Amino acid sequence: MTAPAAPSGPLPQGVAVALVAGSSAAVLVVELVALRLLAPYLGLTLETSTLVIGIALAAIALGSWVGGVAADRRDPRALLAPLLGVSGVAVAATPLLVRTVAETAEVFLVPVATATILVPGALLSAVSPAVTKIQLTTLEETGAVVGRLSGVGTIGAIAGTVLTGFVLISRLPVSGILLGLGVLLVVVALVLPVLGLGSLPGRGGRPGAALVLVLGGTTAVTTLAPGGCDRETTYHCARVEADPERPGGRTLVLDGLRHSYVDVDDPTHLEFTYVRAIAAAVDARYPAGVALRAHHLGGGGLTLPRFLDVVRPGTRSTVSEIDPGVVALDRELLGLDDGPGTGLEVRVEDGRLGLARLPDAVHDLVVGDAFGGVAVPWHLTTVEVVREVDRVLADDGLYAVNLIDYGDLAFARAELATLAAVFPHVVLLADAADRGPDPDGGNLVALAGRRPIDPAALTAALAARDVDWAPLAGPALDAWLRDAEVLTDDRAPVDQLLQPAPLP
């Protein structure tokens, strides 16, 4: 059976609209999903987002330009099926290529990631000028045809963005989205010749057989690719790893980074040094066993809220955790019990918006431990949000913030300076090297409040929690800050101030 001869004249209006809108939507699906695919390896930072958006825009520009030139030099109908088919295979292969290179040859990750966005993006963007060329039957309608299809493409891009951000990523794994899109593009490429709307290269009356074979192999091999998650949430690739040294020990890994350690059998066990440092600060501030009113910006594995619930019976902890998938994983795999009658209330919400809804001057403790990759979300670092923390704290309340920074610790210094712009008493807890002129970096804890923290009590509490850190405050802290800038809603270049961890 041979495909019917390609008809002359413009494509049916519905077909033209579907091709332009669909290809434009697919470009945006690839762009947004690429951010999620790269987050475990490059981090979910402003630089990563800028890189992906820039590559996607370059792909759109390249595809539109080259596609338009190609449509002028040959029958544009003959371009449609190959463009969709090859881009479908490229999209389906993206998870396999990115994850394999990231795990085995990380030095090539950025070039490979660039190619996996640029190639399908350019091919898909070439569909629109090809369709436009087909639809132009008279110069008198050039403006109307070009404008209409340009608008259709934009609407398709918007639809792809909304569908991906609000539906696909929250419900499907990244690999599933890309494989599904790849299959859809190849199916459309195979259907077009059957409808007489183009052709695919092939022999023996089997156009596209090689395309199908390549796609099938790619799909099968992708299931064996490294990487993967216990749960692909709205914001993270999440895994839970068992600790071979402790039967109840579990580590919550988000986008490849160890975010929380929980002992499901013993909530009083605090594995990470920074968590023990915050617990020591609470010990130094409040007598043992006294119940507290606490609020936590960022949930993760909820290590500290669970700890306070046990060691300070009657403590009420509210938690703002933006990712519902992480909360569900906490309940299913990390033994979280936050039902009625417990001291925990987990609210799925943005931390800053949740903070704004809290009452004035009732909280003894606010803990900042929210991260996107290794960076504190910028809108939780500014002087405006610190004033909100001050508003909700009681007079003797304590604000404890977990920070991660390396190199010159420019971000950590800026955040301490921001705290000092609001609170009269600020303390840095860090390793001795990080308090000196040549820091190593890693986790640091900042403490702030309206009343001073007894340095002797704090030092003793740190030792009791097996934390080999010491407090830095007063003139010594002022010298350490080095005139660091105060972060504001108008200027908070967190990603630029942060320095990456040194290579091992």
C-alpha cells in the first residue's frame, strides 16, 4: 500500500494550526522538563534556569531561520514529517543521554545537555516556517497568514508551559514526560504521509521503519539509564536511602543532595552537625523540657520538628513546606505522624507566604532550613522577610538559620549582615576555619534575637551535642562580615554570591 499523492494548495486550517501550536508547545515542554532533569546535577539555580532558557531561545531562533530557508529551497510538505520524527527520537533519548553522561562523564554534561535542548528545539521550531510557506498562496494575505500562525505558535507555547508546570511535572516522572512526547511526535510524523501531507525517507514501501526501530530501542534502553527517584515531586527528584549503620536511619536526598537524616525509630538522634548546632542553641536559650511554640521555614524530613516533639513534650511546631510530594514521601517512607493530637502541623505553602499569616509575637523559635539545591530561596533571605520573623517572635524568641556556602562565604556574610540589620544580637556558629580569614565552607548556622544568647551556655550546649563549633559574635563578628551588603527584596543576588563546593 502506498501513501496517497500529496495534494497541492494549503493544508487544512485545523491541520496547520495543530502542527504550529503543537510543535511550539513541545519546545516549551522540553525546556521546562530539562530544568528538572538537570537539577540533580547542576542545581536548581538562577544560572541553570538562565542556561536552559537561553539554549531554548537559541533553538527557536535557529530553527525558525534555517527552517524558513529550507522551506524556500524545497517542498515544505516534505520537511514536516522528518522534522517531527527526528525531533521525537531526540526528545525520547534525552533522559538516557543526560543521566548517563552525568553519572559517567560529568565533564561533558553541559555540552550534551545543550545538544538535547538545542537539537529538538530547533527541529520543532522549523515546523512553523514550513507550515507558513505552505499556507501562503497569495502575497495579498502574507501579513494575515504570518500573523495568524505566529499567534497560534505563541498560544501553543503558553499551553505547553501551563500543561507542563501545572499538570505533567506534578503527576508524571521526567523520563515518562519526555518519552511520551517523543512517541507522540513520531506517531504524528508517521501519520502525516498516510494523510498525504508529506513523506518520510524509507525503502520498500515502509517509510519511517527505521524511525520506529530507533525510537523503540531508545525507549527500552532509557528504562536502564542511571538516576531515577523514589518520587518525582513538583520541585524535586526525591530518594530515600537507608543507613547501613543504623536500622532506622534514613536520608532524604533531593536532587542529588542530602537534605535530611531521620531515624524513624529514634527521633532524638540528630545525625547532621548543623541540626545538632540548632538543637544546642535551643538548649542554651530555654530550660530543658520546656514546651515551645516553633515555626519551621522548610520541612524536608522534618528532623527538628520531630525531635522537639519528643524532647520538649507539648511543643507546637508548624512547618511551611512548599512541596506536597516531599510531605507525602515523609508520611509514606519516613514515618511522619502529623495527624490530630500530635505536636506537628505541616502546611503545604511557600515559606514566606506562610510566615506572613502567622500571628504577632507568639513564637519562641523560628527555624530557617529551606533550600532549592544548595541555595536558600532568595525571597527568604532579605531584610523584609527577617522583619517578618522579628514580628512573629516573642521577646526572648530565637531565629536559627541553616546556611550553605563555600569560598569566601560571600552569601553567608551577606545573610548575617541582613540579620544584624534587624536583630540587635546575632551569632555565627561555624567550624573554626570558617570563622577565620581563609574559610573552607559548608554548613553554617546563624542565630538572631532581640535578647543576647549566653555565650558560656551556648558553648557548653554545643559541646554536649558533640558539635565542634564555636560562636562568633560582637566585634569579632563585625570584623568577619567585612562590610557585607544587606540583602533586600530589591537586590538579593543569592545565586551570584554563593560559591560552589570545591571539587573532591
